[in-house]
Amino acid sequence: MEFPKNFLWGGAVAANQLEGAWLEDGKQPNVTDVLVGIGSKEPGIKWNGEKYEMCLDPDKKYLSHEAIDFYHRHKEDLELMAGMGFNCFRTSIAWGRIFPNGDETEPNEKGLAFYDELFDEMKELGMEPCITMSHYETPLHLLTEYGGWSNPKLIEFWKNYAKTVFTRYKGKVKYWLTFNEVNAMLRNPFVAGGILTINNPKDPSDPIGSITQEDIWQGYYNILVANAWTVKLCHEIDPDAKVGNMMTASGACTYPETCKPSDVFGAYDTQRWAVYFMCDPMVFGEIPSYVKALWKKNPSWTPKMNDDELKLIHDYTIDFISYSYYRSAVYASDATMTNNTGGIKGKDNPYLKECSPKPWSWPVDPEGLRLLINMFEDRYHLPQFIVENGIGLDENLDENGKIDDPFRVRYLEQHLKQVALAIEDGCNVMGYLWWGPIDVVSAGTGEMKKRYGFVYVDRFNDGHGTLERKIKNSYYRYKEIIESNGEAL
């Protein structure tokens, strides 16, 4: 099991899932602040007759508002991460801490200062910051006032944000990711796409169901333009920094159930519309032909584009690809393909040995990760950064105040062995970041019950808990693997 000497070992989190302090020091609400979990179909906004405004349900627990209080406890938590030997740590900047409503001309100094302190602490502890610029954190005001990314005005707001953070954190952040799992926008346009239809919504009482295909595809194009601007601005302001995209890539590992041609093509088509439609233009600089074919069949979906922006997309492509991988899927022509934060779900795969415990029951497919890495190597010829891989378990302290989590250890070891084999295959893998090395609020369901961490946090679904941190047994196994640069596998 050989890993490169400069391999990036660490973990990944997101501001909206662990920081808390959702309205502190000038921050204003973002899109995930009005959801219990991103799988919710009922965001806490309502139509007032003219526009949408925030209206949280008093009967719901928005655990992300306090989360695990990383905003005030980050020094303690980063020391725990460094204790495992991390040389890289991924988190996100809450856009609304820097520009609270998103459309201000001047940034919020308190927000900038917080991330200055955070990044300095990471560097002092020997961890390279890997920073997502928008991890499901579009300021809510940009959706309710402008319609979100379907409005080209957001490109200018984004450029202002990008210039601000690249200038402020020049020399501190080497690895930037643009939009987290943005390819999920087709199935979750409100969160992953930052889109809301505000001009004549079909049903104002159903804001998510009212989002139109016209707005989704205009948002798609505007995000591609913004992504290109990000690369351009970063390279101009901080030439030593690198920009990557961030895909939810599990859907690219979709197997056909049989060798029946309709199954094979259906699996391939699922891969395209799950991942490649968004990743391809960010790498190759061209909108794929199958996307254009869709627009030809549905002319009203064709976004407004111009030649200068298309040239920008062509000229400023990403430096590396980054992605999450949790599980594979099986396509069959008679199956109903569904989605959640883990990826696509079709038919059960009888060849996989185990699933994560109930209630989530995600199939465990380490070899799927090796396949995915090889497919991306062949398709993109860019460095790859695995910035999310992990397993959520329902667990509590035992009578001795400890957690023994052999399932998590096994999952970690099996996936890392496949990463090592992919590197042996000749693939260029930059690093591996476990999602989330400390228990955080689940993105999909908005609960604490689904725990991914090597570090336990005493907080529960009803909101109670001391927030005390305790190390799980898996912490020590990951530490051994990192210290040996993988040889301990």
C-alpha cells in the first residue's frame, strides 16, 4: 500500500454543518439555514404576496443554527484533527459571513477576521486549508430578492466575493473548491443550485416545486461562467493557489444490471446526467453536446448566453477535480432511480457484501471507488482529490464512556486500500479527506443521530447535549494509517 510522499491526509466538514452562530457577528441566513435537512421539501420561507421571506417553523429543530459550536470551539477541534496527523483540513467559508446578504459592495470585517484566525490555526498545526467557497451556503437574500443563480447579477456578486477572499487569504489557502456538489442541482436546485423561481411561481406555497426548468438551466450556465471567473481571478491574484470543482461523484459509479443494451446505455446515461453534464464543461471548457440536444428538444430551457462568456468558460478551466464518493448504484430499465445525499439508488447489488446499518442502509462498495478513480483518470487527465468519503452510524457512548466503531474502521481501511490500488494503476490522486472527522449535523436529514466522526460530540436530535468531545476508537486507527503514509494498511 504505497501513497505519494506529498499525499494529503485529512478530513472534511462544512460551515453550515458545524459552525453554528448562524446570526452572529453580522452573518445573515443562507439557503440551508431555512431547512432542517437538504432533503426537506418545505423550506422555512413563505410568499407574502410579492416575494418570499424567511418564516421558520417553530415546531422544527434547526440543529444547524447552533450545530456543534465550532465557531467558538475551533481551536480545540483543530487540535483534535492535528492529533490524528492531518496535513490537510477541508471546510467552507460561509459566504454570508463575508457578504451577509450577498449583494453588498463591502465585506463584513468580523467574518473575514474569523477565517483569518481559523486558517492561521490550521497552518500552525501543520494542516493545509482546503476551502470550499460555497458549500450549500448561498445567502438567502440572493434567492428571495434575485432568484438566485438563475439571475446573471449573481455572477458579479460572486466575483466580488471571490476577489475579496483570494486577496485576503493569499498565501494562506492553496486549494480552493468552487461550488460543493453542484451537479446535484438537477435534483435539488434550491440548495445545490441556489435557485428560486420568484417571477410568477406556479404555486407560491410550494417554493421548491415551483422552480422552473428555465431557471435551472439558466442557473447552470451562470454557475459555469462564475466557475470560470473564479479560476481566472484566483490565478491572477494568487498564482500559487489552485482551483478545483467539487462533484458528488457516486452517480458516476452506476452499473448496468445486465449486459442488455438498454441497461448498459441507461447506466451510461445516468452517469452523464448525474456527474458529467457539470464536470465536463469545467474540465474541457465546452458545454456537452447531450446538454445542447436537451435544449434543442426543449427550446424554452435554452439559457441566454453570449460569446464572451462562452470563451471565458473555454479558457479558464479547473486545475484539479475533487469529489465525494459514498456508494455505487445499479441501473435497470425497469427500476426506479432515486437520489439522496449519498448518491443514486436503483436496484440492490447482490454482489456487495454489506450495507451500513439501518436506517440508512447504504451499500458499501470500496472497489467502486477504485473504478471511479480510474474512469476519471481516463476521462479528465487531471489530479484527483477525494474530498469526501465516509459512513454515518447511529452510535452512543457505552457504559465506560467510549465508542468502539469497528464498522467505521473497516469501511476506512477497505476504501483506502482501493485508493492505493488506483494509485498503483497509474492514477494521479492528490489526497483523501474523510467526511466528517468530527460528528456534525447531517446535511441530508438535519440530525445529529447520523454520526460520521472519529470524534464524538454530545448533542442529540432534540437539541440537548453538553457538546463535549470524546475520541472514538477509529481515531487511533486513522492516526496509524496517516503516520505510516498508508503502510499500516
